[in-house]
Amino acid sequence: MHGWGFHAGVWSQIAPYFDEYEITYWGSEYIGGGPPLAPDIPTGSFCVAYSFGVAQVLALNPSNLRGLVSICGFDALAARGRGAAIEAILSGLSRNAYGQMRAFWASCGVNRFAPREAIDGVELEKGLIAMRRLDARNELRAAAYPILALASRDDRVIPFEVSQAVWEKHGLLTSPVGGHGLPMSCASWCVEEIKRFLEIHDA
């Protein structure tokens, strides 16, 4: 499950290391050009989710989820004091959608993730509006499946103190660098930690 402002290509440096698993990509079509998406999260899956994708998975509470890996994720953004950041991006999208996306990707440490023609302004706006109101804190508290949370200390999009507040009871693991583009900037570290998690919980 990729995050807002990206497509499933965020997993291109991670997915090849999990050939033994059937990999399904799921999420919104904010940006064109990514791998094909499935209509649903398969029952009985381990789910690896990124950024807003984590909150969406938590809110959906998929059937028989076997485990969740959160990368730069959160349970609620506006409720965690980041509502102004959402409004600023919404405003930027209305003025210059591609300029706003380039600025957002740069804040993630990612250079020009996709060309201008690939962005879907309507889906991007819908995603931000959903992000503004989504609050999955209760679902996280009630989660009965194992969770691994990965974050970077220099994330400019989800400040480290937010990650700590969300994941402190779930064993947050942190990288000193990597920014919000952690699945791309620190893919090898993410792979190592995901594999360790699966070795424990996929017995």
C-alpha cells in the first residue's frame, strides 16, 4: 500500500527481495505509471504500507490481517497536529498541481518521482481530503496482529515526535537518515527489518 502522492513504484527496490511471497499492490491511482493495482487487500496477508497508506489499512481493518509493517506511517494526521500541513498542500495543488507535487517529493528526498502528465489532480485532492478527516487511532489501539514500525529521524513530512507518539507501544525502529522517502532512500535497511519481522511472525 503506497502513500499519498506516489504510485506502487515506491516498492521497486524492496519487492524483488520477497520473491517467495505473492505480492499484491493496492492503493489509489494518485500518479500514473506504476505497477497494476489489485481491487482489494487479499485475506490473510502481511501488509507493508507507506505513509498515508498505513492509516488507510488501519481504518479498513482487513480480514484476517496477519501483520502490518508501517514505513513512515501514521494513524491520524490532522488529529496529531498536522492539519495545517494538509491545508497548505491542498492550497498548493489548486494553484499549481505539478509544482506542488515537485515540492512535496523534494520534501520527501525524492527528485521528480513522475512527469507532469502522470499526476491526477482530482485523486490527489480527494486523497488529501480523506487524509484530513481519517482517524484510525482506535483501530490501532484495537489491533490484534503484530506490527513493525519503521521511521527516519530526519523525516520532514511526518516529524519524528509524531512517529514516536503513534508507535511508542509497538516497538518503533528508526534510521538516523532517509527522510520521508524511506522505502526508496533506505531500501536495504527496510528489507532487512521486514525479513526479520517475517521470520518471527510467518512461522
